Amino acid sequence: MAGRTPRVVTSPRVTVVVPSYNGARFLPRALDSIAAQTFRDYEVVVVDNYSTDDTEKIARSYSGRLPLSFVTAESNLAEARDIGMKHARGEYIAFLDTDDEWRPDKLRKQVEFLDSHRDIPLCHTCCEIIDEDSNVLQIRHDGLLPPTGPCYYKLLEHCWITISTVMIRRTLFTEDGILFPPLPKKGGAGEDLRFYLQVARRYPLGLVDEVLAGYRKTSTGLSGVAGWRTGPQDMRALELVLNEPQCWEGFAPRETILQAITRAAAYNSAYWRNQGMNLRAIWFAGKGLRHGPFSVLLWRELSISLAKGALSPMLFVKRRLINKPAANKGAQYGC
């Protein structure tokens, strides 16, 4: 990367940032997976948002096994990662959420990748989706991850990168000034996509094409409680991108972001209609039309969903009439 400060090898080479809030249930598995790394030159910074469970006690119990710092700060997920980057001493920074896990060679293979690709400031890996007992459910985004190289427009289609697979150069923060954008006050996420887009508009991104992490799906995790309005395509994250010029200005025209939003709205509308959820389909089509009022695709989705929505009550009544049992004559006369 032209103009960058010459590389100086530091120790520790890697800082692992672990944001936490009431994560005592899965934190030991996350920390165990760090302790099991074959690459040993790292430090761990746990940034905790005043947890009320045993998070701090558990984290500090690992001080004999891990070079661990525990930082307490009132922070959401994005702010916690930013605080962790500010505390980092390593040349590279890796992120691990408290409910995720790593495979033992994860850090080693990413350090080797970044050492040999000096023009790339961020790399990620493939990962598995695991359940609450760490059973593997499937490969996340199997075969769909963008290969090493420019991938800005691919990320506008979907956030293919899982944060617990990411390793970056600390210079993204110290020299480029890139941070995780704030989370909206009304809730939601999308801070990871907005971070990646800030990087991808300037640099190519790297893929270590191996499964090296586990992404846990839980009923209490952020992905589990976000609700139907976030998916399957996270339209709200793209709306935040639109309002943050640092994610696109000077690289992609504003119209490109609007098109990404309308595509996501149309996809979600069709998805929920096919699930028999016509009101959700109508909601997404209507919301998308606010950004693309002349979108033929969205008007088509809206008209189909409205028609099916109007038809559903009639079909319901028709089924009830067809399946209604024959009346008992005695019952009719109160006998």
C-alpha cells in the first residue's frame, strides 16, 4: 500500500479483541479457542459493557493461560471493537465475539497470509454455523465468499464476511482512521458491513479459503433477536450505508447504494411472500419504494403481495365452508 509506514515487527504480533456483554455462557469456549492457537505471539483485550453475570470473573480466571487485559467501558458492540483497537499493541488485530469459536490454526494462517500480501489490509476466512452445543450445522455462505481482490460491489449484495473470521492491519485504524461506525439508537446492527465497505472502497480484501471459525446461532444473540425486519437481506444496514458517505463517496455513486437497497427490499418481499407472510412482503416492498419509487420490480412485488393478501381471507373462508362438517339436525333444534 503506497505511502504506508514501513513495516515494523512488534510483539505481540496480534491483538485479539473480544467485545462482551453478559456473555458468561459461551465466553469460556471463545477463550479456550484462543488458548488453543498454534500461533502464540498474541495478546487478548476483552472489552466489557458492565456485564451483570460472571463475565469478568471468567475472563480474569484465564490470566494465567492468556496474556489478557480486561477493559470495562459503557459501550455497544461497535464501540467495544473500536475501544479494543485503541488498546491494541499488535501489528494485526483479530476480532472474536464471545459466542463464537476459532480453530487452532486460525491466527497462524491469517498472519502468514497478511505477511505475504502486503497490499491487503484485511483478510477473512470461511466459517461454520454452530449451535449452542457447538454442533456444526452447515458452512456459512458456502461457496459464495468473494475471493481475494476487489469486492466492494459484492459486499453491497450481501455482507458475506463474518466478523469473527476477520484479521486487519492496525494501520487501518492508526493511519487510515477507519473505525466501526456507531450502531443506531433504535437498535440494529450493520456496523460490520459498514466497516468492510470503508476498507473495500480503498483496498482489495483477502480470503483464506479454509474453515477456521465457528459462528454460533443462538436465540439470545444479536442475530437471533434482531427480528424479521433485518432479513434475509439486511436492508436496514444498507440504509445506514446510504447515510454515511465515508462508505461510498468518491468510489460508488449514491444511485448504486439506492439500487442495492431496492434489490434487497425486492428480495425480502419475495422471500416473505413465498413463506406465506404477505404483510411482511408488503412492508418490505413499500419500504423499498421509498428509496426507489420508479422500481418496476418493487411495484411488481407489491402488487403480487397485495393481491395474495386480499385473496388469503377469501381462500380461508372457502376452505372453512368446504371442510365444515354437516350440521346435526338435532342440535339445530336444541335437542
